[in-house]
Amino acid sequence: MKPDRTAPERCGATTKAGTPCRAYAMQGSSLCAGHAGAGFGADPRAAARRSAQVRSEQAETRSEARNRGLSDLLAERLEQRADAIVDRLMRIIETGDDTNAIRALVEIMNRVYGRPKETVEHQVSRNEELRDLSHEERHQLYADLLRREQLELEAAASPPVGAFS
């Protein structure tokens, strides 16, 4: 039986505090659902526990939705449409021009195998290397450069070995 909200009749029972119950009586009864032992009123503590559990689950769902970022939402949507995406990329590979086919193939391979590992090579500039040299080392390097320059000038001025004059 359901409580009759239109009936002016209230429950005829009294509460633990001794005051008249203010709930509406069920249809065809002089008692409310709680005092009649029907529905959630049969075990109000169990009903309260279930209500708290439902509210907690709803709050957790809302919190998870707020904490999800764009990449999470995009990943979920891509997963939902994975078959259609793969089919489209395969059609491009099979029927498209070479440029688009290569791009589509690269996208599929990157999705399946991950992007290739990239390495960054750091080279120290010559200025940093020179700054680390002592005064004597710099002087020696300068002398070596002058000697090399002189040798290159002499080699350029003399005719090549085996050349006919």
C-alpha cells in the first residue's frame, strides 16, 4: 500500500517521544508506512544506511567526473569509436594518395606501438670549452692554430706532388 498524500487523515500511532505521529496514514489504514511495518518504514535504520550509500556513490561519481581531464574524456571517446577510426584509417591507407596514406599508417602504428623514442643530444659550445681552459692551455691552443694556419698556407702555395709543370 502507498501513503495517500491527498487524505487529510494522519497516522493514529504515537512516536517514541509520546507525541502523535505526523506522517500520513496509508490508504485503507489508520497507520503510516513506518508504524504499519511496510516499505522503508519497516526498518528505518536499513533505509538510512541505504540512502547514505546511494548519496556517497553519487558524490563519488560527480567527483570523478569533475577530476577527469580532457585527455581522459578524449581517450574514452576514442575507445568507444575505435572500430570506426581504424576502418577509416585503413580506407585512407588503401585508397588515399601516398601522403595521406603514410600519415594514416604512422597514426595507426603510433597508437599500437607508441611513438618512437626521441633522444636529444646536448653539445657543449666551443665558448664553454674555451672558458674552462687555463691561460697556459689557451696560449698553447693559439700557438697550435697559428702553426696549422702556416702549414696550410705553405701547402696552398706549393704545387701538388706529382704535378707536371
